[in-house]
Amino acid sequence: MTPPIVVHPPSGTSGRKVTAHTESLGFAHRPEDVVEFLRRAGLDPADIQLDDPNLIEWRGGGPDVWQ
């Protein structure tokens, strides 16, 4: 099963695109931005594990790669 959230590879200075299924949530510039997007989408921040492969697929590097 594909995780519902995808953090796409870094795109230079504009950060990393974050999508939920096919809907764009925005561009994140740090891990806290990803958490905020997911909070706005209805998830409880206490339940968000950035390293949970069942929730988030990191493409082009994990939560420590932003450039």
C-alpha cells in the first residue's frame, strides 16, 4: 500500500512539494512545515511520525534533506 502523504524531492530554493494522494498541500522548507500541513489536513500533530513509512513516503531523501 502506498503511503497517503508524499514529500517530493527538493526543488532548489522552493522547498519540497507535499501531496496527500493527488492533492497538493504546499511546499515545505523544513520538517515542521510537513507537520503543519498534516495538521491542517486533520491529523493530530501528536500522532504524526515523520519516519512512519505507512504515513509518509520521502522521495529524494528523508526529513533531513532540504536542498
